[in-house]
Amino acid sequence: MERRRLEAGQLFGKGLTQADVARRLGVSTASANRWHQAWKAHGEAGLRRNAMPGPARRLSAKQLQQLEETLLAGPAAAGYATELWTGPRIRKLIWDRFRVRYHRGHVWLLLRKLGWSCQKPAKRAVERDEEKIATWLRQRWPRIKRGR
């Protein structure tokens, strides 16, 4: 869209009318009129894309990078007993490290922005013996299943 607006600005500069620009670029005359007014008032800068409205980011790009480095180091490096990042843990980490408060639902949005995804760990006992389980499945389970 911005490319098209800038092209419209060049055409206005060559003296084309708003209707001619609308026809040439395949847009409505209302759009061409808006673009012409912006071009007359601010030149090419008036046709460039504006920043998205809304509040400023709470964490800078450098802080986001530091957060990701901390997350990659793991929860144990941050002082937690288990190797599992949870929303509340990350929220607390952000507060402790950067003194910035996030709503618990927004922590997830922040992680998505960093390219992280939600992953549920497999719940397995530490004492689990895979070899014994495989033996049981090979030898005992077929006998139990036949008994049905």
C-alpha cells in the first residue's frame, strides 16, 4: 500500500489529476483525494506508513534480547528447582530483572513475539525404567489382553 501511495505522490508531482491517478493505480477517487491532500500538506512523508497507534513498548529491543537469553539459559539458572518455564515464572522474571509488570495473559503474547511456542512437558516419573516397561509390554500385556 505504501508503495502505491508513494507512486501516487510521484504522479501528483508530474501534474496528473486525482481522477487520473485513481484510474492509473486502480484505486477509488476517494483514496486518491486523501493521498493528494496528504501529499500537498506533507509531501512524500505524508504518504509514508505511520507507526501503529498504541502505547510504547515496555521492554526495549535490548531488554527483549536479554530476556530471551535468560529464558534460553533455563529456569535452573534463574534459581528455580524444576526445568519448566511457566507464565507466572516468566512474569516474575520480567519484574525482577527489568522492573516491568505484565498482565499474565500478555506474557504469552510477548513470548509469541519472540518466536516461542507453548509446549507441555511429558509427565514422567524420574524413577521410570523404560527397559522394564518395554519388557512388561512385550511379555505380560499380551497375556493380560488375551484374558479379556
